[in-house]
Amino acid sequence: MSAGFEELLEGLTHMRGVKGALLVSAEDGIPVSGALVEEEQAPALAALAATLLARVRDLTTQTGHEAPRFLHLQAADGLLLLAPASNELIVVGVAGREALIGPLRLEMLRIAERLH
Amino acid sequence: MRAIEPWVLEPLRTFVDESSARLTLLTTSSGQVVAQHGFQGAIDLMSIAALGAGIVASSTEIAAQMGWIPFRVVAHQGRAQAHLLSWFDTPRGRWVALVVFGSETKLGLVQVFMEQLVKDLVAATPPEAPEKREVLAADFERELNASLRALFGR
């Protein structure tokens, strides 16, 4: 199961500027599969990503909008990207400033679509 | 939030704030309560501490019997709330943390901040361990009552 997930993320991890990609359990905030350059950060990243998505979901729902399809956080040194794949999984991408956001976004949405 | 040893309070407060835990109980591996947050009744607390210590002992023994690397965490997830039982080594011996949390936080987040709590507790432990004395029945009862007073303000 996990090997299949890794295969799914492989294209994403090889894209320009990508430092890591994870599949995260939305309910628990625990990494299910994936790889990060700084692997020890995976549990914290997974937990914070799932928490962030849950908060944004609450916000959009309470303001009468649909649940978000994609989250893009721009930091000084890079990007954090989240694509909810279903109620159970989130595709998380971490990239540097050199990453090309367009192709990255498309690839993450494609992965999310396949996981639905 | 109350603690038998005051230096435990700050790391525990940080953990509770960051993890959004509803209840937190720190005990020694023998079930002696070190600190608590959110518990209201002494009887429940003591029972839970003893049960937690029992789970740690039985989980450790299962791993030993099977030749596995010892477990360090047990998580039970329920519909409305969940709990995480984690045990770790400190300069004061092995301690056990029981954390009860709800849908306002996530298991992964509680685990991440639990790791930080362990680091903070180890860093905050005063250098000198308390003097070891022979345990007498009268002392035990007096210390138990003092602990209950410290934990529940009674």
C-alpha cells in the first residue's frame, strides 16, 4: 500500500525545487507515505499541515464556501502546498523559491484526483 | 494545572497550550502522580494513573517476550475523543504521560508536542535528585495526602 503511494508521489518529488512530498492522514495528522530532504521533520510537518487544513476547512465552511481544493503558503524561503485528496488523505508538498508553482500545483491536483 | 514538583509546570503548560490537550496526567512508571491538567476528581485520577502504569508494564513485557523493540506509545482513538499514553526516560526515572484530546487537535500534533515535552522536562530537571529514604507506612500515607493536596488543592 505504502509502496503504491510512493510511486504516486515520485513524479512530484523529482520536480524542480521540490524538497519533499508527503501523503498525510487528514484525521490523525500522521505521515502515511513520502519523502522529505529533512526526513525528521516529517511528523511535525504532517501534523501541522493536517491541522492547518482542518482550520481552513472550518473557516471556509463557516463562511458558506466549499472546502478548499488547494492551499498555497508562500514563506520567505519557499512554499508549502496542500491538496486534500479525500476526507482521509492530504497531498503535501514542500518546495524552495526556485520551484515552478504552476506545474507543481497541477501535479499535486492530479495526485489528489487519483486518490479520490 | 497542578504538580508535585513545581519545575514540571512550565513544560507541561507549554505542552497543553500547544497540543490543545483536554486532560494530561504525568506519573512515574509505578503510578505515582507527578502532575495533572484538567482532572477534577482524586479517585478517578489515582485509578487512571494505576491503569496507565499497568498498560506500560504489560506493553513493555509483551515486547520483551516477543523480542521486539519496546513500545513507547499507545494511542486509542474514539469517536469523540482519543488518548495517547507515552512513556519516556527522565533523570528522575521512567515517567508516563496520559493525554486525552478531542477533535480540536490531532494525534500527530499531540505526538510532536509530546516529544518536545520530554525534551523540556529533561532540560528542566533540577540537577540534584531528592534524597532517597526508607519508605515507611506512616510516611507513605502522609506523602500520599500531601500529593493529593498539591494536585487538587484540598
